[in-house]
Amino acid sequence: MAEAVRHAIETSEHLAVQAGTGTGKSLAYLVPAVRHAVTTGSTIVVATATIALQRQLIDRDLPRLVAALKPLLDREPVFAILKGRRNYLCLHRQKGGVADDPQDALFEPAALWAASGRFAVWLLSVAAAYFLRYFLVQFVGDVAAYISPYKSSKFDEVRGRIQKVGLDVGKVVYGLDPSGTKGYPNYSKILVVGHSLGSVLAYDTLNAIINLENTGAVPGRSVVGRTRALVTFGSPLDKTAFIFRMQRQDELREQMAAAMQPLIVDYDQFRPPRFTWVNIWSKADVISGALNYYDRPDLPEIDPRHVQNMEDPQATAPLYAHVQYWKNQMLREQLYRLVS
């Protein structure tokens, strides 16, 4: 680069050079520039894009360079800093006047503040984009894949495997062992809890366990009798109901019942008063919602069999509210009440 700069100076040609940070670009053009100035008795002007680079040349690069060249040139090159007019005091400015040429300064304070503001906005935008991408992939994408109503969906096989795992776990929890040889526990009170997509899986699993009991394959296990409550929070089950409504033209609850969901078929048999369904949601959580479609239209809200839709007053951060439930008081209070 130094040879190229020397040739460009001697031939009065233009030269554009690009190199990485810390590779010595400043010295590469200063050495031939100082040599030309000393040998010809002329002045070399170096224009920098920033005051920071200007200070680097004046405070670090040039002092070291002239000290190293002095023995070779038999004289010490002289250098000086020249700034735009707005960086110097003049009588006009001293008396309160405003500089008339805003282009003289490398960076004005107002411009610097504006640039900092733009950078801050850009940084926040990038952070928001990454958070939104994580939210969409981690939560919305999983939910959309699982509750897709189409059998031809590429997610149908994955959904089936997930439901099988849920059913296998449910069999262990409820002690559904027809052979009686697996040593499953026999809990007297069971609380089914699910968050986000887990709430859909919890609902599907509980329905599947009830259906399995209804076949008579595991008599005497009393699934409904031992289930104290179903607790869903941040649940997209209302979106499941919406998808059923969009894909079918007849009555919604009947279609859901046809999909083997006993929890909405017979309240006296599958949702007795001792069974409680609590659903915690927030308006700031776009995934969650009130589960109004999971109750009979004629069922009064004061009926204990009605889904108890509770809006969490502490889950207020947009999008992030979806995971705020875990640390909030409402979920703790409901779980404590139901297990006591």
C-alpha cells in the first residue's frame, strides 16, 4: 500500500485502498506522504472522516512516525491539526452568533445525538426482531403445528407421536395397567396442569384417558373421580375451537364432541361439581384466551362446572405475558387451593 500511495502521489493519480482494521493503513499512507513533503518542501493535507481518526493521527501515529524518520531525514517533520471553522473560536461566535456553514465540522453535537438516537432505535428494532422470531418459533409455531386440523398436514405424524407420549404418561399417572404387572402408582387425587401447547396436550390426554376408561379396558380406576382439576394457563385451546369453527359449518360443540372429547359431552358424568377447570389467560398474551366454547351456552357462569376463566392482572407485558404466569401470584394461589 505504501508503494501504491507513493506512486499515486508522484503521478498525481487517484488511489482507493481498502484494508482491515489494525493492518497499518495510517502508516502506509503517512510514510510516503511525509517523504514527499520533506523532499519537495510542500505540504500534505490528510482529510479524515471522523474527529476520532484525526486524534489518532495527531496523538499517536504522527508523533511516533516523525520520531522514527528524524534520523533518516536529518530533520524532524512538522505537523499540525486543522479543524473546521466551527471548531475554533471567532469574534462572531464569541458574541453569540451562529456559525453560517454547518458543513465545516466533522461531527456536530446535534448530529451526533441524532446518530446515537438512530443507532439506539436500530438496536432496539434488532432486539425486538430477535425476540419476536424466538416467540413465533418457540410458541406460536409449535401451537400452530400441533392444532392444525388437516389430516394431510405434514405435522399430523408428529402430532400423533406427541399424543401417544401424552397418553403413555397419562396411563402411568392414572395407573391404567390392564395386566397389573407394571407396578403403576395409584394416586387418589390427580391435578392435570398445562401451559401453552402443554395445555392442549393435557386436555387431549385427559380426554383420551377418559375414553380409554369408557372402553372398559381398565375397570375400576375411576379417572374422573380421581381428577381434582384441570388447570390451563397461556392456553391456545380457544384457537383450537376457532379452527374447528372455520373448517366445519355445523354446530361447534357437536363437532368437538365428535372428535372424542368427553369433557364437553356429558357434564354430569365427566365434569361433576367436584371437578374444576381453571383457565388463566391475559389480553397481553396473544396465544391465550377465554375458553368460552368449552361450555354449554345455557350453563350459568356461577355453575361450578363452568370453565373458570381468570385474567391474570400481573401478566401485562405484550407477548412476554405468555411466560409471566409462572412467576405470578394467581397461578400459585390456584395450584395451592386445588392441591390442599
